[in-house]
Amino acid sequence: MGGMRCESKAMRKLMIAAGWAVVGLAILLGVAVAVTGRDELLEAVLGPVDRKRIDFTALRPHDRPNRYLVCPKQYCGIPPARVSPIFDEPVTVLRDRWMKMIGRQPRVSQIAAGADRLQFDFVQRSRIFRFPDTITVRFIPLSGDRTTLAILSRSHYGHGDFGVNRDRIESWLAELSAIRK
């Protein structure tokens, strides 16, 4: 019986020590976030976000399924998941509607714009862990006052994305189509 009490005391001490270790790690993580910032800490731990400019016509197959591509037929270097819709409006009108729509999206910020003001890069971060996904859009003028676009939405961390990129872009395209003139 005395041996069981000894084991029980040892187990209790071990559990208390483990609890304090968890508390200590939580405090350390909190200090690291306070000092470096949540986004910077994420990049320090998981690696920097690739911010290379996207050339849709030169895209190559990717080894991870954590992206979603929408492109006009024969425009992109790889087959898209979806062919882009055509909008019966000038390129500047579609671009301005896109920018207004993006302004209503949660946790989205613009990170780059092409000199021609036809290609833009945005980052949308996940709600809790703030994982970054980058979305690149290119507005493509067609004949007359018609426009289409190319969109690449991609996750930077992990292998899969649980359909987040597809759902995001499909939702945004539906919103753009619903608010047409």
C-alpha cells in the first residue's frame, strides 16, 4: 500500500511539473508574439511567404493541391480549375468593382499592384492562426467593352487547403456576378 502512495505522489508531482511547463511555454509564446508580432513570428517559425510576381502565361504545374486557378481559355501556362467568366464592362469598371468587393472581405490587405494597374496581389489571413493565403488577380481587356480576369489563390503553408482557396474565389466571383450592372 505504501508503494502505491509513493507512485501516486510521484505521478502528481510529474503532472504538476508538466502543467507548469505548459504555462511556461504559453508565457514564452505570449512574450514572443508581443515582441515580434503574430505575423512575423509565424514567418519566423514556418518560413517566409513567397512574394514572387505571378506571370499567368508562364505558370507551371505545382506539387501541392493548395491553390485554385481561374483563367481564360488558353491564357495561362497550365489548365485552370475553372474558365474565367466574361464581364460586359470595361476593364476599369470591373477592376473598381473588384476593389470595392475586396474592401468588404475580412482580413484582406493589398500587398502589390502592377504598374499598369491591371494586376494586384492581396493577402487574406485565416481567422485564428493568421495563416496567409495570397491572391493574385489580373484584369484582361477583351474586344469592345468586355473584360475577363485571371485569379490565382494559394496557401503558403501546408500541403492541402481543405478547399479554402476554391471556396474563396468562387464566392468572390459569385459576388462580382451578382452586382453586375
